[in-house]
Amino acid sequence: MNGQHKKYIYTCFMVLKGIALIFAKNVVRYRRKKGISQYDLAQISGISRAMISHYEREGMLPPANRLQALADSLDVPVYKFFKQPGMETNAETDLSGIDPRSVKKFRDILSLPAEDRNDLYRILNKMLRKNLLEKQRLEALKANRKGGH
């Protein structure tokens, strides 16, 4: 295996690990939000308490049938297990007044890993600042022209 393949495999592993850690945090969060213990969740879901603990601590992803059992037991859609905590309000914002292309781009941005989103936000902030400065410069020129006449 060459260096390029190793780097690709490592990157894939890190992405999956990040997803698994988000999943783990969300299982804990939704379980606590529902006010139940790991034991209670085990009883409701049919998954052993040891596996529930393992999912929460180790960031291990369960097979699809257990994933659905957890979602059903916690009254949470499966996709919410894979969202960064705090993103629900952003992702569920009413976007009906925005053109469909922008809505799609907005959703695509929200699906990016946090580091990539932050990079994109930095670039957008730079562009928006530049645009604002240019507008202010043009307004100042207009004001100077009006004042001079």
C-alpha cells in the first residue's frame, strides 16, 4: 500500500470516528433529555445495557436494526443522531422565503464537518466584509459628489 492510500484510509477512518463521536454524544443527550438511564434504555430498546454504554463511551456505531431501535426508544428520527449538537434549530429554520438553490446550498453547508464549515464561514465573512466596505466606499463617493455640487 502506498503513502497516498494510507493517507486516504486514515482520512476515512478519522471521518468515521468523528461521526461515531457525534452519534455517541447524541445518544447520551437524547437519553438524558428523555430522563432515562442506560438501564431503562436497554429495557425499552432490547439492547443490552453494556452495549448502550459502549455506544455512548466508545463512539461505536451500531448496526442498522439497533440504530432504529435506539431511535424508536428515544422518540428521535435516526438522522438526528448524526447532527452536531445545537444544529437542530439551524437545520429546521423556516427557509420557505428563500430561493431553492440557496436552501440547497445552506443544507449542504450544514452537512459539512465543523472544521470545513468554519473554513467556509471565514471565507464568506471575508467576502461579505469586502462587499460591505465597497458599498460604504461607493456611498461615501456619492455623498461627496452631492456635497460638492
